[in-house]
Amino acid sequence: MPQVDFPTVYVSASLPGGSPEVMAASVATPLEKQFTRIAGITEMTSNSSLGSATVVLQFDLNRDINAAARDVQAAINAAAGYLPANLPTNPRYRKVNPSDAPILILSLKSDVVPAPTLYDMASSVLAQKLSQVRGVGQVSVGGSSLPAVRVELNPQPVSGYNIGLDQVASFLASANANRPKGQLTDHDMTLPIQTTDQLFEAKDYKDLVVVSRNGAPVRLSDLGRVFDSVEDVRNIGLAGGKPAVLVMVSRQPGANIIETADNVRAVLPQFKATLPPTATLSIDNDRTTTIRASVIDAETAMAISISLVILVVFVFLRNGWATFIPSISVPVSLISTFGVMYLLDYTLDNLSLMALTIATVACLVWTSTHL
């Protein structure tokens, strides 16, 4: 169908644990106040939920989307001083229409590889690769979450040892910091101290000493459960009834859907070559399937219409030369129409093909009535 894209910018911010009221008051409201100063906004929609806030900005049709995105980034920077200090990341924006459905949905499945590992591969490798493809506006990964270590504190030992929850949180943040270690120097040489103090698995956290009580160390495992898990346990994706990591690809405003889908398909073999043998990557939803079929149907109808025009002329006139003239004039007129559309930078979509088909059928009707 004809591409009618509204210049739209999608802004999102996250604050784990924040209630919808807190997100609306402390995150969405400061952003909205700064966005109202941007010229050309026709509609602004805000939505706050548990741990996240989104603001959708729609601009005038004559507004350049790139210039609008720069204004949005400037407004986000201006609102930084009014946002909570504990935001994990700064608010992000995307130049994509959120009402536009993804053009491709990919699924990454495996009966052996854990879902968090597949999600890590999809978000760190596949999503980055697809984002560089021409015409791709946004790549979203869902169905699981990144690997993480979860600590579930037991209130009884925490209270018994007189330890606050904020104290445990501060301890965990400082215990997993990768910092420079310094160097050893003498008169002849300098040797840097190279080691890592990052912790990646639950077994590395269990023996950490949080505090000392009565001369005895209180370890993290004494305060509750420490186990390997994921960042978000309330997240699941299904493909064909089986758990899968879903990768949703959306196009940029104004990009051709079929061309973008073909570009994405071209880079998929490169990523499939890096997957483990037990993991599979497949395309579960392709919006271009119906588009390609409708274009083929329109082309077939146009070819039949041209053939009928030539056949009617031959049946009524029984003259080879009179039949030869429409057999040449009709294709030449259509080709000329395509040339004019190309020079005027018009798109050839389903409506254009339908109009040309109707014009050809009208030529058939006119020819048959006058002969």
C-alpha cells in the first residue's frame, strides 16, 4: 500500500521497581515539560507502567524526522537534571512509528542451549548486526532476559544480624566493580597488576562477607538464597508452541518494506553460521508475503487485461495490422506511464497497479463498444 509515515519519535525510560505513579511523576512529567518546547509537535502520548515510561511524539508531516530527533535528544539532555538519579540508563529515543507492526519476526530456539544464553546472543550480536541493515529502524529482542545472579534475602537472618536492605544493595554494587589495581615499581621496571574482580556466577557471590558480627563473618549465603537466574523472570516467548527468543524488526519511516526484508534475509546466513549446532534461527512472521502475492496478482490481472484488449480487437476486426497496433500501443503507453512515475519520484504500489489495471480494462470496454 502507499507509504504514509508520520514523523514520529518514540522515547522510553526504565526504572526497575518504580510504580506507575512514580514513573509518571518523576520520569514522564519532566520529559513532557521539555518536549512541549519543541516546535512542530501535533500529538504527545505518555504511558507509565511498572518500571517503565514511554512518550510518543508525533510531528507535522512537513517536519524532517532527523531534525525532530535532534530536538528530542536536546530536550532529553535538558531534562536530565530533573530525572531520578538512580536511573540505570538515560532515556532513549527511536525514529520509528510505534503503531507500525514489525515487518519480520525471527525466532531463536534450542532444546539444549538455555534461553538466557540465546537472548544474550540475539541482543549482543544479531540485534546489532540487523540494526546496521539499510532500511531497518528498530530491532527489539524479547522472550527472555540477560543472565544474572539473583539474591533473595530472608527477613529473619537479615533482621537478626541487624543489617539493612540498602546496606546489602550497596555492598553488592561495590563487590562487583572492575577497577584498576595499580602497579609495582622499582628502579628498573614497572609492572602493572592485572586481574579481574568481576563476579559472574552465583557461587562467586555466596562466600562474600557482608559484615562482621561478634568477630564472626556474615556471608551473603547466610542472609538468603543466591542463585543463577535472569534479569527479568516474568518474561517468556513462544514460537510454534515452544519457548523461543523473538527478534522483531521494524523498518525506518519511508523505507521500502520488501527491500528492507530482502536486506535482512541476506545477512541471516552470516549469523546462522555462528550459532551452535543445536540452535536454530527461523523467520516466523513476514509481512512481505501478502504484499508480494498482491503485487503478483495485480501484475497478472494487468497482463490478462492487455491480452483481452488485443483479443477483442482481433475478434471484431479480423485484421492483423489493426490487431498489431493495440498490441504495441498498450504496452508502450504503460511503459511511458512507468517512466513518468519514475521521473516524478512516484512509488509503484498496489493502488498504482490497480489504477493501471482499471485503465487497461476501461480501454477494453471502450474498444469493444466502439467496434
